[in-house]
Amino acid sequence: QKEVEQDPGPLSVPEGAIVSLNCTYSNSAFQYFMWYRQYSRKGPELLMYTYSSGNKEDGRFTAQVDKSSKYISLFIRDSQPSDSATYLCAMGAGGTSYGKLTFGQGTILTVHP
Amino acid sequence: GAGVSQTPSNKVTEKGKYVELRCDPISGHTALYWYRQSLGQGPEFLIYFQGTGAADDSGLPNDRFFAVRPEGSVSTLKIQRTERGDSAVYLCASSFGRANTEAFFGQGTRLTVV
């Protein structure tokens, strides 16, 4: 079993829809949680990060973390065709593993006009 | 440049050959990371440098893989006796201090072993 599981999709939605992306994890040592966006043939780009359970909002994006259930989500409101990309969740632990991020396999999102 | 720069952008090599992949981090970033991304997968951690030293190399798959960062800036990932299974995109990222929550990734080097 992988430490981080992410539904690979693909996910196709109409413009303006609310998108929900999810990851589950098994490692209780994970302390911080991130969402990256990756366009084709580009490197991942950080969208949001959070250290605690609860919600964090940034514009059209909301990141949600539930440590008790080991479950994180990213919501995208009013989705745009420019949001079409692969979305990656990533998690990190502290201590000697500080520099290492563990990624999900990514969800491919297409927003059609 | 303003971002993380990786060269070459593409590399095709024959099985058994030696390759070097280069990463120029953002100026002033002390932490540098290497990841490998296979098709349809998320990036997989290889190694993390803090300054000149490898703080965590637990992700290097075997002794054919080695990375250096001699002056605490540019890093080179070296792969000996390449195998077809090494084909992937090799990503480099850098961050200021230990804040890998704000790591910036380069575009990657696409390595193809034929």
C-alpha cells in the first residue's frame, strides 16, 4: 500500500463547476500538506500548503485537512479552462525526514468551456 | 535567471551509458532537492541537500545513482550504467533554508534510455 493515495481521474468538468480533489494517507508522521499544479511538460507549482487540520482558503482554492481521518481535499470554485492540469497532493514529516515530500500520483483535471 | 534551471531539458542515452543531469537553483536557496517522475505518477523523492551536504539520500534507488553539490549551489545528478527503467523526468527543486513547503521546481530533464 502506498503512503499517499490519490484518485488519478481523469476528471472532466464544465467551466464554472466546483471541483473536489482528494488524497488519503497512512503515515501518521505527516505534519504538513501541500497541493501542487503541474501543466504538461512543466515542473510542479505550489498552490497551497497547511500544517493543521481545518480549512485554508486562497482565492478560488480551499484546502481542507482532516488528520483524524488522514484525508485531505482541494476544492476549486468557479473552475476555468486555465485550471486544466494535473493536481498533485504532497505531504511531509518533520525530524530527519524534513526534506522529503511524498506525492500522490496526481489527478488529471480538464475544464471545458 | 529567476527560476530553477535544469539542463539538458531532454537527454537520450543508450543502455549502459553514464549521464549527468545539472540543476541551477534559485540564487540564495540553501536547500536543493532531486525527484524522479515516471509517466502517470507523482514525483518520487531521491535526495535532499542542505548546503553542500546530502542531508537525506534515502530515496536514491541504488548505488548507480549519485548526486553532488560541491559549492552549495549547482548540483549534478549522476547515473552510471543506465537502464531502461531509469527513463523518467528528473525534477530539481530549491528552497530558502529548510522551508521545503515553499520549494520551487524546475521544468525537469526528460531522460530516455534506449
